[in-house]
Amino acid sequence: MITKIAKEYHFEMSHRLPFHSGPCKNIHGHSYKLIVTLEGELDNNSMVLDYYEVDRIILPIVKNFDHAFLCDKNDKIMIEFLAQNNFKYSVIPYVTTSENIVTYFIDTIKEQFQKYDNLLTLSVRLYETQDAFAERKISLK
């Protein structure tokens, strides 16, 4: 029987979009909500996957991002400033749009979920505000 499970995470993070012509060019932050959804067959314990296992995979990334500044690898101005002032920051290989943050999560976690034969799909939804989100869904097969 195909079943979906989901786990929700919350974190505070700041970023900027250097290319943006509006206010998002400035340093600003969001209260992010991340929802990780897995779809698959029930295992021998009648679970899609134990929620503790989902936490084991997701929480290290969330903790790394929480109360940090997220930088695009090409934003040398911010990386230098944050490093020189001993601020918490994380660098990803993309511009820090919500669409790309979702891509980062998918790219980082998909291999760990592919180890489970019963899992079929992985979906990551990231709310940047209460009413705006980006989402990606991939096949794990």
C-alpha cells in the first residue's frame, strides 16, 4: 500500500539576492518552514520510514542553516565580511532563492533516502513566508 509521510521543520535564516532590483537585494531574513515528504510502500514495521530516521538526515542541515546567513558561492563580498567578523554562515553553489534552496536540500539528501528500497518519491517544500513556497519532487528509483 503506497503511503505518504511528512515531517515539518522550522528555522530562521538570512540571505540576500544581489541580482534583485527590489528590496531583496538587501540583507534580510525569513522564518522558514521546511516540509519533507516521502512516499513509499510500508516496511515490515508498517512504516514508510521512521520519523527519527528522517530527523537524522534532515536536522544536521537545518541546524547548519538556523540563525545563519546563506551565501551564494559567488557572493564574495558577503563571504569575506561574514568570515572576518566570525558570523555564522553557510555557502551553497546557487543563488539563494527559495527554488535553489529546495534544490540544495534535494541534492544533499536524496542519496540517503535512496538506500531504502520501499521509498518511491521525495518531495521538499520550503516556505519563505507564510504564503510563498518552492517545492521539488523527485523519484527515488
